[in-house]
Amino acid sequence: METKTPLSPSALSPTELEQLRPAIAARYPDAKGVLGSQLGAFVRRHLTNPDLKGRFGGLKGFVGHYFPAEIIWSGRKGLDDLYDISFAAETANRSTGAWQTVSLEPVASLWSAVTNPSIYVQFAWSAKEQSLLQSSAGVPPVEGLAVVEKLTKTDYQNIATAFVESLESMDASSRARALESSASSMEFTKLVREKGLLTKWEEFRVDHALRLFTDRLASAGAEALAVSRWADILRSSQQQARSRRSQQAAASPVQRPPRSAHREGTRDEIPDARAVAMKAMEFLSDSEISGLSLPLGSVMRALGALLNRS
């Protein structure tokens, strides 16, 4: 019996690569002098484990392995690397219908692709094949495909509004503040956290995001059995994504800079920026991560937690 060789922790899963390649092609079809910091941030948004340095030795090692012909290191600008990116051939072939079937298996990156508005992928349903397909944003649907819109920022604002309206115990002043802040994921999450409603909000948000996408799947022609199956797959994908983030936050080593001789015994050192960022992830909700925001309050809590660990 043939057995599958498990992927090493540093290897991209087939699903990650399927989603990342068209996303980069859509964002950078033909670009010169792209800052490594910008490219790295874009790539990390599409990975289940965004630790490029730990997995590949950094962005340069990553692109050299997966995109040696499309992404070329071209020099430096200050402390940052520059890259020339060309997916022009793939962009030219979009009219042929670069749609790929989504695997019928739960993977953390699938939940992000469906629910994160800033990930450049789109979905469609094939009634003939009874399957869900995906492509990079901007690829026109070919004959026989019905577009299934992924979650948008407007959707999340509507979900936030519905959540506020479902809270009978919230006073009028807080309700007005919440409705006013619903357009900003960062501000809304900050408010519900202050009210002790963060867990309830996360459950409400996930349930409604899942229901909204599967309703659109049904409207695109998916039969009830297929809709139910994809609901289960997406639910499992969300649980995997949440579990993996928790594991990464717990396992991330916090690197403290060495104490200088004249500061020995003090506790006011500033932790390394990467350590702060990793620690801050523990304080971010799913909705903040989906919006790729890093609230000042979370940064300050992360700083306090790092400084108080010794």
C-alpha cells in the first residue's frame, strides 16, 4: 500500500501554494523594485504558519524555493531588499479560465481565503461538477461557473450590527458606541473586549460568516447535501486555524536583548520588535487578524507581559 510522506514543517501545503500563487500573481503581475517588507507581509497573510524566517530562513529563501523564475532579488534600498516580480504570463492566460477545484478537506488556510477580504482569491460553483472552484481575484468566470462572493468588509459591518442588536443587556450609550464603531474591526473588537463580550462576539461572527458563505453557495446552485458538506469543511478549517494560532503563540520563543552592564538588574529594557509582534498575537481576536490590524492596546499589553516575565 502506498503511503504519503508527511510534509516537513517548512514546506508549503498544496492548498497554501494553490492559494498563494494566484494571489501574488494578482497583486504583482509585473512589478519592479518591490520592497521585501511589503512582499513578505503580503505572503505571510496567505500562510497558515507565517513564520518565514523559521520555516525558510527568511523571504529570500522562500521565494528562491517556490518562485525562482517569477520573483528575483534585484538589490537593496536602505536595510530592505528589493524584488522584481513578473507573473505577466499567468495574467495573460487568465482569459482561458485559471480556475482550480478546491479540495474536499478542511485546511486552516481555506477559512482565511473565504473570510479574509484582503486575501486576493475568489470562488465559484460548478453545477456540472458539483464542486467549489477558486482563482486569483480578477479572473473572469468561465461558462458554467456561478461566482460565490467571499466575505467583505461590508459583510462584517452588517454582522457586527446584528450582534449589537442581539444584545438585550447592553445600555443605550454602549449600543450607540458599538453601532458607530461597527465599520472598524479594530474599534469594534476593542469595545466588545472592554464589555467582556469578546468570546461571544467571536462565536457570533464565525457562525454568521459561515452561514453567509454557505447561503451564497446554495444561491449559486449547490445542492443541499453539498452545502452541508462544505459547511462542515469550513467549520473544521476555522477550528484548525484557531488552534494553530494558539499553538504558535504558546510555542513562540520570546527573545530578550542582553542586559548591558550599566543596566543590570533593571526591568525597563525594550524587547525585540519581533518578540513584541509575536506576543501581541496572543491578544488579537480572529476579526482583528482578519483585518490585519495591530491595535496599540494589544502592543502595550504585549510589552507589559514581556517586561514582567523575568
